[in-house]
Amino acid sequence: MQIILSTAEDPAHRNAILAPLAAHNAAMRGVSEKSASFGVILRDAEGRAEGGMYGHLWGGWFKVDIAFLPAHRRGHRLGARILSTLEATAVARGAHGVWMQSFSFQAPGFYQKLGYREIAQLADRPPGFSDSFLIKTEGFAAEGATLVVEEDVSKDDRDAIGAGLRAYSNAFAGGGNWSTQDFLVHDDAGAIIGGLHARTGRGWMFIHLLGLPEQARGQRVGTRLMDLAEAEARRLGCLGVYLDTFSFQARPFYEKRGYAVFATIDDYPRGHQRFFLSKRLDR
């Protein structure tokens, strides 16, 4: 087996890493579950996305992936109405909780006023600020008239909303220097059989996926992947690495490498827990 680093934004790489991980999750839980994405998109007179909020539902929880309102759309509790609409939609589809992350210069206070509870902060992400992790498990009631919920928000719309949020964030914390790292495990025939997918920006690496098929386990391939990822994070000047794992996955593996749990969400999915772990590289 050979491990090759790719920095290309290639969905095929992510899917190749996700496949063995999804198979493992299904085997451990006895159920295969796909995520469902939806959101509320604010459009200009020409129909172009200029703001909004979207996320995905999996394991009984709705994760707000991104939220941004341009300056001329703020006020009049529009943000609260959008979030309330998405909460109601998620609950109607079986969610028992909603969560998100928000930098300290963004909107953690806004979410807390709407019933969200901060369960942790990741310090110095980005440097000089913090990343808040917030959850809500009750008090879901649609506020006022519901807005139109769009299914499977397109990449163009996601990119447009993300560009607005990045411009806002850059004014506080500078450019994020975002990049993708895919450490791809190839078998002897050259096929990609798994690997590690990470995203680096604002001084930290986030390990989003680590998936290996059964035949690649027990050979320290996971250890090699983590070694390579951490080495790349150091090369890029990251302060640390963070990741998440479920109670049916690999928490002990990460803890043996010096990662520590800084946040936990119970019943994610039902009967299990989702753990968030971090490791500083500058200490």
C-alpha cells in the first residue's frame, strides 16, 4: 500500500475515503443512514444567492454548516426567522437537536439568545479568537411565517454564501489560507481504497474523515496517516489539529496520540455520543 498526498479539490477523493468509513458505521450501528441537506437562501433581484443558512441532517441532529446575512438584510429578526424555519423543518424530519460552530467575532451571542447552549470553546481558532460549539435540544417553535426551504443547496449557492461569510470573517481575522489535504491510500493495483481528508485554515487543521477498509487495518496505516497529517499541519504553521469521532469509532486511538476531548454531544446518533478532540502542535 502507498499513501499519496493530494491538495486538489476533488470530490472523488472524499468519496473514496468516505466509502469504507460509511460501511464501518453501518456495520457498527446496524443501520445505513444518508445525510439530507437543506437551507433557506436569500436571493437578489436577479435570483442570485446573497445570503442565507443551510446545513445537513444526520444521526438525529441538524448541523448548521454556514450562515450569513449581508449588511442590508440584517435586522427585523430575519436571522431568527431563518433559523427557526430550519429548526422546525429538521424536527419535522426526525431531528432531536441542532448544533453549529461560530467564531467569537461572528454570532455565538445571537445563537445563545435563541436558546442555544455553548458546550465548548476551541481557543486560538483562529489565533486571538475562539471557536464556539453550540447545541439546542428543546424549545423548537417556528417564529412567524415560515420561509421557503430549499433542498440540496447547489454548489453555486453555497459558494456565493461562503464568499460573503469569508469576506466578513477576513475583516476580523485576516485571510484564512484555506486548503485541502487528502492523504490517499492506494492498493498494489493503484486503486484508492481509503485515506484521510483534512481541511486547513485559520491556523488549524480539521480532520474531517479517516476511512480504511478491513484489509488495511492492523498494519499501522491509520498511524501513518495521522503522522503525515500532523507533519503537514506543522509545515503549514498550524497551532493544532482537531477532529470528531463517535463512540462506535476510534476515540482511544486518538487519545493515545495525545488528543483530548473538549466537547461531547450525547445521543448523536441515538444511544451513542459524538466526541470532539484537539491536539496543540505549538506546545
